[in-house]
Amino acid sequence: MLIHRRLELLPLLLSLSLSAISPRQNHSADHPGDRIYLDVVVTPKSSRHVSGLQQQDFTVLDNDVPQSITSFEAVDGPQAGIEIILVFDAVNIGSAAAANAYEEIKKFLKSERGRLAYPTAVTIVTDKGLESPLDFSQDGNAISAAFGKHAIAARGITEGSDRFQISFQAFSQILAAEREKPGRKFILWVSAGWPSLNGLETAHYEKLQQMQEEVFGNVVEVSTQLREGQITVFSLDPSALGDLDMGLTSDSPSVHMRPSDKDVYVAGVYKPSDVGPQDLTLETIATQSGGWALHPGNDLASALRRCLADAAAYYEISFAPTITSQPNEYHHLEVRVTRPGFVARTRQGFYSRPWPAEKFEAEAKSFGGAGDTSSRSANTESAGGEHEDDYANARPYVELPMAQLVERIPELKSLQPVADQQELPMILQKMGERMDDFVHNIGNLISREDLTQERLNADGKIKAKQHSQDNYLILHHGNDWTGAEYRMDDHGNGLGPIGLWQGFLVTSGQALSCIQFSTAAQSQSHSRFRYLGNEMLGSHETYVLAFAQRPGEVNFASVMAGTGAKEVDMPTQGILWVDRSNLQILRMRSDLLAPNREIRLEQLTTDVTLGEVRLRDVANPLWLPTDVDVYIEIGDQKYRNLHHYEDYRRYRVSVKIGEP
């Protein structure tokens, strides 16, 4: 009967409490919403908090991947505007511990002659909920006097689910009041702990799924609001060793044994099915927020001072998160100190939030769309005019001696060179005809894309990366050279430039890149070709061709945005591996003909591997990208994007017209 009651109350509990609070939307100018801000406390393994460290002393890891620190500040707590909220949880403290905790709180407030280091508010949670408002003061004597006017009433509620509801509702109210305020906040919650959600262990399957979804939503919202509100939670259990608590269960009394205090890592909840009874307990929330879960017993005043020591000296560090396109993905966080013997403590993780489409679009416009290398049909007279000097000294692949070409492209080391160019016209014609078939048959397709975006350091090592999956849409009509490529989520909603807001470059447009070698495109193109020789590519014998576009005479160009959002066409060159048996392009590598000074683009290398795709409405197979490796050097930055495509299929939109 009691279990059944818990099952009835829990969904109501969750819907009435935190899930009813709208997520925090506003971000201050000091804390823009595109970054993750961490308040980091550093201590030796047994000593006082450490000040005087520099940015280079820290490493931030997001899912075990080192991140670039975007801002760093060593904070002097008394000057930082920190607020302290001290909560006396009379609902979850036994009568023996409550009387002592009551006196210890007053003792803490009156220490240092009642002069508190930080603005402090004391509030009480009773059976009626949160009883006193959050009035902040640094006059500890006045706060103690006001606190002393509250009589300690005997707890009237013993049912665990009721006590959890009261406690969690009070916590939600405090969170709502504090989350939008600037500056850091400490919540010091004096309690023996909130009851566990034991109904999760006894619910039937369908009910369990519903409950886990609701609890997971609250776990995500609590984590996010604490992080964005710069709120750290401390749990302080005043129950003495062996304290007999008549109210912790509805049956016989239990002996409340006090565990030892230590740093604890509490694993985050990755998905609703992982949710367990402990995932919304006070100790779990406190530990994951970067605070303590302490068990001081009778010496509560000392434990409160220990918590405030975290405010004395700490470091505020931010980084651009590697957020995927999916919401509510858990990211494990860790901060390491390079100096031996030091330990860093901060919040233990965060949940991803997808940025609104309009924010992505605004950022893409301000960023100039750099990295979107979609090919397009264009007349590139500007490439040969204003920036003609960029190409004056270019040595295209079609002109390089074979030894220099192999040095530039080591994959050609097994190439068997040819003596003349007699076969080149036949190769171009047959290859062009294969591309004509491709142009005619491709139509509209959709595939599954697996995308890994990487930011690299000067040595080419990964310093940040993110992984995402999406549906990749390819739209092409008739025999047109042009087309469009888009990314969508599983619900058919268009995705913005994935990763751009986190400082990655966005690349696309590879699916239709081979169209430039169709016969129609060749007839109007002024590209140059050279038959280099023959080479094995896996099990395929291939013709190997070099190509180079002529500046100012390009009909199919890679495009990036330059200064003032002006589009800059970039002539390219590259290598084609063409199957000798059917004249199908199997692999294409393209590079810039020369670096582009306007957008400081030093290198753009795209390596496309194509695979056979069979569709029921096309007699012959299509050859479409399976893997694409894009490497970019722009300004002083280096990037690599790895695309994998699979499950190509027709994309059709059906419209049903019904009766009005």
C-alpha cells in the first residue's frame, strides 16, 4: 500500500516541482550562453586552498578530450559578490540532531563577532514548505536573532515521498530565486538527506519508463540551472554517529551511521533508462555541482566554515563546449592541474543544449560561413582579377615533375607512369559519360551522416573535437550541374551549421563534387588534365589523372566567404583515381591551386572516397561518397572534418490533400 502510494505521488511531485520551471534563458555579457563556465577550487591533497596559479597550469577535459580555455580569471572570493543561502531542513532531520544543528547554526552566525564575510540568508524548510524569505545580510548577529525566533517543531510527516516533495519543491523555489542573479552562489543545505526515489525499484515496466523520463528531465534541469546560475550545493548531515532517528522510516527506527567525508565522483545519468533512486538525492546533487557531501555530526559550525573556504580563492575558467546536435547529452567534465600534488574540484558534468536555429544563422553570417565548401556553378572572373597575384607563381599538379608530385602526395608512390597522353581523350570522354549518367539519375537522396569535427594544434594534434549524426539531404533536378545539400535531424527539421557556434569549421557539398567532370561540364570548362599513369586502389586497377582549374575561367568552384561576407571563388587542382574497367571515379583529392590571401586560407584539402550505391529505380549503380576527409588551415588555425555516409535512399515528400 505504501509503495503504491509512492507510485501515485511521484509523477505529480515531479510535474509540480522543477519540471514546471522554465529553463534559464538569459546570459549576462560576462557569461554568454555559448560557453561552459566552471568555478574551480584547487587544494593540495591536505591543506588550504591554492591561489596564484595561471591558465597554463590547468587542463579542462570534456568527455576526456582536452579543450581550449577561452577565458581565465583567478578570483578573490570576498571581492566577487558571492551570496550564501543556508537552509535548515527541519523536514529531514531527526529531533535529536535538529536541536544541536539549531544551536550550531547560531554559533556559526555569531562567530567573528557576527561579521559575515559574504551576504547570507538563512531559511527554514518545514512541513509547510519554505517558511522564510531570502533576506541577505552580513550581520550575523541579526540573522541569528531572527533565526532564533523560529521554534523547532516536531516533524509531522514521516512518509518518504511526502518529505521528498516538500524538500525538492523548496529547492526549486530557491533555484528559481537565485539562478538569474549575477555572481556565484552557495547553497548550504543542512539535512540528513532527502529520501530516495524508492518507487523506481518497484515500479512495473511501463510505469517505470514514465517515471524515469520524468526524473531524467529533472536531473537535466537541475544540472543545467545550477551550472548556468553559478550555484554550488553543499550537503551537511548533522546526524551524530549512531543517532537513532524515529522518522527516517515508517516502520521501525533506524540507526543513522555517519560515513566518512571524502571526495566522491558520482557518475552522471546518460539516458532515462539509467535513472536510479539516488539520482535526485541531495548528496548526489551537491557532489555533482562541485560542492561537498559532508557528515559533520555534532560539529556543524566547523563544517559550514569548511564549505565557505571554497569561496576564499578559486578560478573561473571557460571553454567552448563540444555540444552535439542532440539535446540532453551528458558530458563528463574534469579539470586537471599540471603541478604535482594539487587537486582541482569543480562540477562533474553538464548536459548539452542545442542552440536555437536563429542563433546558428546569426553566427554563421557573422563568421562569414567560412568552412562551407559547397561547390557551385559560377563564373569566377574575380579569381583571376583582383587576386591574380595569388596564382601568378602557382605550380599546378599538371605541371609538376613526377618526383615533386609524389613528394606532395605520397599516395602516388606506387604509380606506374605513362610515356604519353594518347589515352587521355578516351579516358575523359568515357569518364564524362559516366558522370552524365550520374547527373541524370541522382535525383533527390538522403543518407545517414556521421560527422567528426576536430580543432588541431600547431603540431596537428587534436585539441578539441565533437561528434554528431544527422540525415544528409541531397537535392538535384534534371541535368543541371547545381544542387543543394542540407542536414536534418530525425524529425525532418533543418539543422544549422553544426559546430560553428563551438568554433569548428563546417564543410559540405562533397556529394555532387564529381559533376564537374561530366561531358557537358568539360565542354564548357577550361580545366587542364594530365594522364599520370596507372595504380592499384584496393582491388581496382585505376587510371590516375591530375587536373587544374584555370583562374578566371572556372565554371565549377569551391566557395568560401571572405572579408565583408564577400564570396571568394577558389580555383582548385587535384588527383582522380578512375576505374579502368568502367571509367568510374573511385576517389578524388582536391587542393587549392594557391593559398588565398583575402581569407588567409593556406590549405584546403578534400579527399573523397566513393562507393557503389544501388537504388531500385535506377538500373546501374550510382557512386556516392562513403568517406570524406577535409583538412583546413586558415589564419593560424587548423581543422579536420571526417564525414562518413551510409544508407543512401530516395528522398520523397508526399502531400495529402483532404476535404476542407
